[in-house]
Amino acid sequence: MTTTPTEAAVLPTNRILRGDCAEVMRSLPEASVDLIFADPPYNLQLRRDLHRPEGSRVDAVNDAWDSFSSFAAYDAFTRDWLAAARRLLKPDGALWVIGSYHNIFRVGTALQDAGFWILNDVIWRKSNPMPNFRGMRLTNAHETMIWAARDEGARPTFNYDALKALNEGLQMRSDWLLPICSGHERLKDAKGAKAHPTQKPMALLHRVLIGATHPGDVVLDPFFGTGTTGAVAKMLGRRWIGIEREESYIAAAEARLAKVRPLDRSTLEVSAGKRAQPRVPFGQLVERGLLRPGELLVNPRGQAAKVRVDGTLVAEGITGSIHQVGAALEKAPSCNGWTYWSFLREGQSVPIDVLRQQIRAELA
Ligand SMILES: C[S@@+](CC[C@H](N)C(=O)[O-])C[C@H]1O[C@@H](n2cnc3c(N)ncnc32)[C@H](O)[C@@H]1O
């Protein structure tokens, strides 16, 4: 499952690539990845060990991979991996990057400078944060994720209705209340200690991947750690690529991923909503002979409008689209012509939307 960059001439999905992420990303084919989820080093700048009030040592992030000699060194590292990540993204691909107050502002500046276009920032509010043991500052109870498109004007995947469904029918907000990774989900080493100091909860990745990818998409995580992104991607039927430098984390991630079973395909379909339905112009009803030029449509007041050959209507000296003529007759700023106008068949008045549904059913 592990491979080195030189073996990676084609896109090596469902594998962990060992090495420096910027270097490995540069070896992969350009514009080949749908989504990058990055959880880079925080650059916590811990000068000494942290202790709880009763004296025990706090298991904080003081590993070599999180140490940089200066902010300038951290910025150079950030700009390097961001440029490599942007090159890998498809034109409508997106980046999600998570961080804390230590690094996220620097990462945000760097990604805008690199050409990414920020779409949202999401606050992950931790329902069970670690307390501030010394009582010197506020409890640090959240992390920030930035969601950015590769370019301004790009249209990355956004499964609006699926996220709304996850939130019991309410539009998904940009503040997510979720617990930190604990219990059976937390990977342990042979001595029972945490296998990784910053393992992310699967629930966080579940929401990101449901909202921003489709089954079969390629999801890459350049700071793979224990492989949380890969585990959720595999479960949800997405292809995944992990990049990680440390052998022990790669071993933990490989063991974890081997145990993940992909969900049945039938459970992976998500709510699509009206926006996902194909657009049908009214003129197509005329072209297809479902309505004849010269035929009359009626509105709820019984006023008639004549259908013209180009799919416009004329009524009481007003011409325009089904929406414009409806709005003018109602003296309203707008009107949904599809539900406003009906046609007559065998003495019955039938909404024109029925004909649109008929065409959509054929397209499906
Ligand atoms: C914040 S942790 C990611 C944790 C991961 N999201 C998880 O759930 O386990 C960052 C990871 O990036 C790795 N790392 C740091 N610098 C790297 C680099 N230049 N290339 C590849 N991996 C790197 C570290 O070894 C560490 O495992």
C-alpha cells in the first residue's frame, strides 16, 4: 500500500505515498484531484512542557514535525505545499484546510496569494475541548477550516441539499458543533498511548466529504497522519490518496484503513433537490410540439396569453417570457411562470409544469 514518489507517474489512488508532501504532489499528474483536505502542522511554538494543576504532563503537540525555526520558515513551507496542491486540483476542485489561531491566519493569507478563492470559513466548535489548565487564557474550544476554490469563478461541488438533510432540513451553517476524537475511534500504540497527537474526528470529515464530493471523486490528504480522511473517503466510496512523512503514522493509518469497509452503493446517494434537476427552457415545449404556437395559456384570473413560435407569450399587449408576462399581469416584481400558467386539454386546465416534468423524466 505504501509507495515512493518515483512510482507515482499515474494517479495512485487508494494508497499512502511516503515523503514530503510538496515533493510528492509535484510528482503527480496536474489537474487530477477533486478535493484536497489538509491538516498541516500548527506551528504551536510550545516553548516548554504543559502540566495539569495536579502536576501530570499534558500530552500536547511538541513533535519535530510541528517545529519551525520562525514564522518566515513556516510561511515558506506553507507557500510551497499550497502551490503544489493547487497544481494538482481540477479546475473546479477545492481545498479544505484546517488550523488553529497559531497558523490559520497565515495559511489564509498564503492561499489567497497563491490564487485560491475562499468560499467559506467553518468554525469547528469542540463540544469537549481540552481546558486551559493554567487558567491564563480562554479555553481554546474551536478550530477553523477554510474552504477555497482553485480559482475565482470556479464551481466546486457543493451538495447543498445533502448538508441540509444532515441538519434535519435546516440550511447547514458555518459553525459545526462536534466532539474531538476520543473513545474507540482514537488510535492507540502498543503501550496504550495515543498513536497521534492530533487525530481528527471522523464526523468532521464525514460532513466535509458529503458536502463537497461525489462517490468516485479523488480526495487527497497531504498531511495524512492516522489517515482519518482516507478512512472516511473509503467508507463513503470516494477514491483517496494520503501523503505522510512519518513511518509510524503510515503504519497506524495502513492498519486502520485495512479494517474500513466501503458502504453499500445504494446508501451513498444523497438528497439532490431542485437545483440538481436539468434546466428545461419553456421554448423546448414548443419545439417538441407539446404546446402549439398560437395555443392559449390561462392564468389563475382566467386571463389568456398566446404562445409564440419562439417560446414567448403575448397577453394584453405585453410580450415576454412566461415569467415576465406573469409578473407584468400581476404587477409583481417576479413570477414563477411554470406554476402560474396552465393549458387546456379535454376541457381541463393543466399546469405547464407537468410538461416540464415530462421532459425531465425523459432526460433522467
Ligand atoms: C496535524 S497532523 C494530521 C493529522 C490527521 N489529520 C489525522 O487525523 O490523523 C499533520 C501530519 O502531517 C505530517 N507532516 C508534517 N509535515 C509533512 C510534510 N512536509 N510532508 C508530509 N507529511 C508531513 C505529520 O507527520 C503529521 O502526521
